[in-house]
Amino acid sequence: MTKSLFILFISFSLLFSASNYAAKGVYQTPKDFINSAFSDEKSEVKVLWLTTEDKAIIAEILQHKYNRMRIRYWQLHNETVWILDEVGKEKPITIGVHIKDKKINHFKVLTFRESRGDEVRHEFFSRQFIKASLQDNKQLSQHVDGITGATLSVRATKKVARLALWLDAKVGNSNL
């Protein structure tokens, strides 16, 4: 009886720990995302130094304090690419956002580290961000459907989309 319980316990432990790792993965490297966004044309790496006011707006968008002093981005003509991290439930999700003419042109989860909620990495979800722009109230111009069981991951992706659009407008000398 004891041996059977032990085997059952080990089996459940292995099953549970395997499910924790199932959702994690690198789906595209930042370098590959940047290259695909600019069709392998040479983009320029730039750095945006953040002011106190910038950090306050970023904190409003992300709904938490933002401590970084600068953000790196890539630019070619009227296009920018942002590689940003936002925490889903406990761990950062790395997302690539390609913006062209102040609208999202491509949106992709590059690395997912959480144990669940990885449905946000699929194209059916990412497609919802295409052609989205930022409204005056710093909200997306279009609705993004949620995913049952991935609420925090969905929130993180929406925050990143809004942030990337705001940052794009900021470097484009827009009056935000």
C-alpha cells in the first residue's frame, strides 16, 4: 500500500511539474523579430532617455512603477520596433511590437516564461493588435478579446501594445 501511494505521489508530481514547463518557451529571438520587421534592411538602434514625466506616464499605462532610465528601440524611416517585457502573473513576457505610421504593424510574443496563459503567443490572438493605434486617453483604438485562463497574460500584452504606441509617438515628436 505504501509503495503504491509513493508511486502515485511521484507520478502526480512529475505530471504537475511537466505542466508548469509546458507553456514556457522562446518563439522568436528579438534579433529575428527586428530583422523581419524591417525586411533585413539596416535599422538604427536608438535609446530613449526617460524623464520623470515619461516615467509617470509609463507607470500609468503599466499600472505599476517603472524604474528604468532608458529604453532601447530600432527605427527605420517612419517605423519603430520595441522589444518590451511585462509581467503576466509572476514572470516577464517578452513582446515585440513593430509600429508603422503610428499603428501596430506586427505584434508577437517572443518569450513566454509563465506556467499558464501561453495562448497569447498564438497568431489568432496577436492578429487582434494589427492596425491598432493609441487614442487620446492612452487606450487602444480597437477591442482585444480576452482568453479564458490567460487573463493576466492578456492584460500584459495590452499594456505593452499601449506602451509601444505611446513610445513611438514620443520619439516621433508627437504632442502627447
